[in-house]
Amino acid sequence: MRVPVAVLAGVSALLVAGCGSQGVVLPTANGVSGTLPKQPTTPALAKGDPAAGKKLFTSEGCTGCHTYAPAGSNATVGPDLDKLAQYAKQANQGPEQQFIEESITNPGAYLQPGYQNVMPTTYANLPPKQIADLVAFLTEKQ
């Protein structure tokens, strides 16, 4: 009686060992039809308030480093913000608003030639609405 049990156990072991030797087959698509909707590559910036941005520009100390006529500032530590449109074209990193937002939140991403990377990175911690306000102020046509 022990021989048939041993034979049965051996055959069972061989069957189990043989299972899955070819790998697992998963269903795959034959093709794709249709198109995906275009997604914006960068999230849209909230609509900012230029008047609030002007107050913030002053209160955050931007006038101590930058020249910007609408703020009445003429400091020369940082780039002349009256030339932001020109700088955005030179940087070639997207639209002017996007360039300004990134310059505020990640000032080392692009350095205007002739200036050092000395702008604080803490402005990235401003609420999105305040960043939008600053961008609105800096892009408002005077």
C-alpha cells in the first residue's frame, strides 16, 4: 500500500512542478483607437490681483534688491524687473507669466547673465494666491 501512495505523491509533485513553467500570460491590447485629450503641461496660475501684488512686493522686501518703476524701486542687487519681458525671451523657458512664477519660486532655475543666485528660496512657501498676485503686478502693463 505504501508503493501506490509514494507513486501518487511523486506524480503529483511532477505535475505541480510542471505548472507555470511557461510563465503567466496576461491579456494585451491589439491596438489603441481614438485620441487622448490634451492636458496642459503646466498648471494654470490663479488669477492674481496686481494691487495686492504691489503691496506684497514692498512688504516682502523686493524693492531692496530690484529696480521696478511701478514699485518706485531702483536697487541693483537683482535683475531690473522693468526688463522682465526681455529676460523671459532670453530664458526661452515658456511664457512670461510662467517664467516670472518660476523665478519667484525657484530663483536658481534661470540666472540673468551678470547676476548671482542670491535671491532667497523662501518665496516658494508663499501661498499660490500671493504668488499669483506678484505675477499679476509684475506683468501688469503700466
